[in-house]
Amino acid sequence: MASSDQPADPQCLVVDIHTHMYPPPYINLLKSRTTVPYIRAFADDPAGLRLVILPGEDSPANPSTSRGRPVGPEYWDVAQKIAFMDRHHIRTSVLSLANPWLDFVDDEAAAVEMAVRVNDWFEETCARYAGRLYAFAVLPMKAGVAAIQAEIQRLKGLQWIRGVVMGTTGRGDGLDDPGFLRVWQTLAETSTITFLHPHYGLPSDLYGLQNANYGHVLPLALGFPLETTIAITRMILAGVFSDLPDLKVLIAHSGGALPFLAGRIQSCIEHDSHLKKAGHKPINILEILSRNIYLDAVIYSDIGLRTATQAVPQGRVLFGTDHPFFPPLEGESKWPSVQTNVDAILKGLETSDAHRVLGTNAIELLNLTT
Ligand code: 5CU
């Protein structure tokens, strides 16, 4: 298949389902903080504000990441999002709050208030750009289960919200926490799709003593997708998908390593004497992949992309960009991170399948009017 700077067929509608923003109230929250996550300027750096969000990212022990990344209006200004979409021939975007969402807001009332403000900002912003913008909403994770459920129900009354975005820790004990099952139940009952996204990575000692020389490569390239893989495997082992066959989870970064490791995970389950003795319910990962799982196409190579499309049924892989993360380093106007994903789709798939991944799958799954 051809590689080009835009989809081969100009009739192909491109929909970006992995594209982030920090609405102004959330930016103000980050600016008010002095511990990670925060936004601040550094006196010796005239280049401007820095966004420091990842765990341990401000550690002096790791100067290669210790000031996070530059942050500017591309993170909060909707006009910049639309300009980016126009430049890259993206017709419609499904926005989501970027990590770490509201995971760090421990106070129940503050978490609920910020969730409502952020979600209402997305609703109003999408309404102003009807057909071009939709959004995944955020949940007040550190509020009680009842408060989370109430927000999920409230979202059903909003016109432009198409699901929720969530990290891997849930209310603090992970997505396989028995106490979290009631949240999954409400998401399933309300047919709310969950966009599962990493943030925490792996324990940094796994990256070794030389990690200080490696910038963000290990946490982002490996920590993020492995974190997601572990989170979803824990949900599988806990029987969440067996209990809730209608639950729909859209996994970031093409499911991390799940498509590649599904067979190994299944084999380990079948060979595990503890599970057998404990009378664990049978688990069929291929069935879960075909029934409950959707994957984005943010994988940057045709090899990974083909694996993703083979792991789930047709119609379940959806284009994304991860904008505004991974900006061009040299000031190019086009973002190579976007182009690499488009090229992987065009190279890896037949034209009709490529067009489905680039847009039609999202339009159908999320009921978008473009
Ligand atoms: O560059 C990064 O740190 C990130 C991030 O934090 N979140 C994301 O979605 N992509 C890249």
C-alpha cells in the first residue's frame, strides 16, 4: 500500500479517537500545585511553562525527565486543536482529558466538582464545533462509588459525550478491585464505553541505573503499554468480563502487549494449579477480545497495527494521534507522530480496511455525525 501524507482516498473521513486536552479549570488546578502533577515555570528556563505529570518525573536523580515537557496552548486552546485537525485532514476528534485525570484529587467534593466542570466544558466546547468534536468524559475516581455512578448517569444527558476515559488504578486498588465492580456494572448497564489509558508505568527501578540517560523512552515506550496490559489482564483474571459480557473497553496504544501476549496469558491460566484448585471460572481470552475489547491504532508500525487488527474483530481498531503529546522536535508544521500512524495503517491494511480504521469504525462504534 502507498505511504502518503494523507489518506489515499480524499473521501475517507478521518476520525481521531485518541486526542487529549486539559480544559482551563484543570490547567488552573495544575498551576495551583507544587507536587506532581503540576505546571510551573523555572527561573532559569526562559522557554516557558513545563508540564510535570508522571510519577517521579521531577526527581533530581533523573535530570533527563526532571522538568517534564513544555506545555502551551496546544493543550487547552480548542482553536489550536481544530488547526491541528485541519492540517492533518482529521474531520472529527473525540477529545479526552489527558493523564492523570482526577486520580490525584482525594477530596470527594473537589473531585466531583472538577469532574462536572471538566465534562461540562467538553460538552459546551463540542457543541460549538458540532460534528467536529466529541468527547470522552472523566470520572471523579477518588469520590465514593455512588458519586462515580451518579456522574456516569448524568453523562447520559449530555449530547456530545461518547464514553469515559480512565486510568489503570481505579479508586486506588486497580480495576480488578471487587469494590470497583459496581462502577463497571453501571458502565455496562448504561452502554458507556471506557477508554482505558496508562499513566503510572512500571516501578522505575526496573529501568536500571542508566535510566537517567534515557529521557522518557522507557516509561513511555514500555512502561505505558505494559501498565495497560497488566491492568486489563487483572480485569480478565477477576472475571469482570465474564460477569459483564456487555462491557466495552477501548484500550490505548493498540492494547499494549495484549494482542501479542493473549495466547501466553491463556496458557498460563490453563496451567495454573491454584486457579484450578480454587474452582476459578473458565476464562477465554479470545472470546473477551472478540466481545469486549476495542483497540486504538496508536502503535506507529504496520507490524503492530496488523497484530491489533488480527486480535479483535473487524471494526474494532480505531485511528488516534495522541495529540498534543509527541510534538515535532524540529518545529515542522506536520506532526511525524501522526503521519507514522497513518502510514502504518495505509501500509498494513487493504484500502477498504484502512479506511475503516481511519474513520468508519469510530463513526459506527461511537455513533458520530461527521
Ligand atoms: O509524553 C507523555 O508523557 C505522554 C503522556 O503523559 N500521556 C500521553 O497520553 N502521551 C504521552
